[in-house]
Amino acid sequence: MEIVRRANAAFTAGDWDALVELYHPDIEFRDLQHAPDLPEVLRGVDSIGLALTNWTDAYDEFGAEIHEYIDAEPWVIMDVYWHGKGKGSEIRVDLRQADACKIEDGKIVSWTIGYVDVATALEVLRDSE
């Protein structure tokens, strides 16, 4: 879980270089609630950069708070509160969901965001292993 905690700290600080260091070069990123102009699945460190840029460019304020980390080896599931304010507007985003990172050999090899809740994430990920 320490790797995912470090990734969240780097994300919160906007330290993309530190964040990328925690990813496997061929990381799979899956956004279950993806934007219409992005595919559900992106692969590779560069694709994560694309997704992060897409998110941060659309907001004046953007962040995530982890309420709980759940060890579901090889996955770490997070109860996450995403929040933000649209660029140049007062439109707020407030979303509670579960996200999950799969860890192998000390690197994040898969990151899936957008499960409805922790119970759903646990069920889906247990069935997929």
C-alpha cells in the first residue's frame, strides 16, 4: 500500500515526475467513467500524462482525497473523493468513488478509476483474478 500512498502524495503535490517513477512503463489506465473524447483504456506512461493533462487543463481546482486504502493483494483499493472547480466557471465536481491500483514488483501496473463503491471494486477485482 505504501506505493499507492506515495503515488497519491505525488499526485496531490502535482509532482508528475515522482508519480511516473511509481508506474510500470506499460501501465494500463482504465477510466470506467471516461470523458467522451478519451478511450476507456490507455496504455503506457505517456497515456497517463495525456489523461492527467486532460483533467487538469479543464479545472482551476482539481484534487482527490483518499478516505481509506484497502489491501486486496495484488490490488490496493481506495475510497476516493474527487473534487474540482471548472476552469473559468463556478461549476463544481464532487464525486465519491472507488479506484484501484494493481502492484507488481514494486510498480503500479494497472490503475482503474470509477467504481461505484469499494464493495463493487472488491467484487469485480476478485472475479477478474
